[in-house]
Amino acid sequence: MAQQLYQLSDVQEAFAARVQAKVQDRREQTQEKAEDVPLIGWLLRPVAGWAFDSREHSNTRLGERGEEAVLHSLLRWLPEHWFVFHNVVVEPQPGDFAQIDLLLASTAGVFLIETKAWRGSYKAYRNEWHRREGNTWAGIHSPTAQVQRQSRMLTWWITEQRSLLIPSDIRRCITPIVVFTQPQWLHANQCSVEIFVGASDLIRFLQEQPAGLLATNQVEAICDLIIHSPTPVLREPDAAPAAQLAPRAEPPYRPMKSREQPTPICPKCGVPLVLRTARKGTNSGNQFYGCPNFPRCREIKQVPHSSARQSSGDESRRHS
């Protein structure tokens, strides 16, 4: 059986709050439309809100059941050297999130899986998708374009962590996939990513992938990054990676330039250290650099005296 791992980070809460805010906005818009009905609009407003909540709950639960079905199949049929994450959120730069339904890591590479519990009939050509509605085909949001965006953001996020263990060409190790759990009919032609109906074909595809693309310690390093999800690295990226990772049709994901001294790197994990403040002991109130993989890694580094004096001066000016 494969091993399930879990993301331990408050980035999940931040993403959930952002989604909830968008859902609330849609709910308000639905109620406002109902309120525009003459004479009985005041009566339809609460009814529209109730109907919206009911649909939202039904769609959310349907999607969750589809993800859980695929997750359980992966855990059961993939070998133990495969690691499976459910519902991963990464933040390449502050406020810019990517939510991944299922993420798999092994020596065969990293696989992003977007699950769709859509019912009905669908057809796709490249990244253009349509759903059958009566006798016509209506354009819909493209799941292949969605998972490709997630792949680009995950690639950018991993690259920016600057881990010495992770290969610089990590993009070739990441494979985006779309899985439909219960469509009535589906035909896809020349799509840019792998598409499967149900978990059986997906598992066969994964089992056929040759090992050796990543070393065992590289897989462990990627899993550690996802588990702890370090905060975004606020540094200007190299010109070459930015040009490779960001498509021309979209602006590149460029972290903001840091005004501080270069952040030191953890000598054990190869990731940027995080500025922290001691809360206990004789050093209470003093700043230091600590590894984001704490408590697994307890590597620390003292803040340079010049920076410490500047921070102290800024603090005194704020309180004066």
C-alpha cells in the first residue's frame, strides 16, 4: 500500500478563507438578483440564499466523494514507496494560491491529479472543453488548463525553495493528470495532459512509469517541502528559470524583491531559513534564523548585529 502524508501548514486555512469569501460573494449576487423581482423580491431573497447553500453543499460533497474514491484506490494499489497527499495548497507568492486535489511523489516523479465528479457528456479538443446541453454543446471551464496552471505554480514554488537536493530541472519530473469519476460520456482529442475515466486506468498508468527519475532522498526532500510548506521566498528569481516556467500568455510569478540582507540557507535541508523571535529563556525577544522544517531540523543562525540594532531602533521609533 502507498503511504498517505499530510500537509501541516496554515496555508490551508488561508486558502479556505479565500474560497469562502468567493462563495459568499456569489451568494450575495444570487440574492440580489432574486430581490430585483417586483413585489415579491423581499420574499425571494432568503429562499434564493437557501437554494444557493443547498446547491453549494451538494456540489462540494459530490466532489469530495470523487476525490476520496480515487484516493482510496491509489493508497490500496500503489506500492509502499509511493507517497500520496490529499488537498495540497501551495503559495508561490503571497496571496497567490494553487489547490491540488491529489499529489503523488515517487522515484517515478511527481504527479498532480485534478479530479472531476462531473456528470453528463463532455468532449474536448486540446484545452477547449464543451458539455452537452440538450441538442447543443456549451463551452465550460477547462480542467486541463486548470491542472496545467497548478503544475506551473507547483514548479515555481518548489524551484524557489532553492533546496540543494531537488533537481534544477524539476519541471520535467512533474506530470499533470485529469481524472473523471462518473461521466456518462467523454471524448478527448489531442489534449495536453493525460485524461482518465475512473481510477483503474490511472493506476495502471502510474504503475507503468519507470523508476529512477528522482532519487529517494529527492523524493523525501519534496515531501518535506509539501508537509511544512515554507513561506514564499521573497527574492528575485534568476532570469532563465522565470522565462522557462512562466508561459507567454500569463505574467510570470515573480516574488517581490527583498529589502533585507540575503536570507541564509539551512546547511542541512538546503532551504532558506525563516526569521523568528525567541519567546522563552534568556534570549527572549531576540531574533534568530530558524529552519522551516522545525522540529525535524533544529538548525539556527544568529541575526547579524547590524540588522538586530536596526530592528531594535525601528521598534523604539514605533513606540516613541
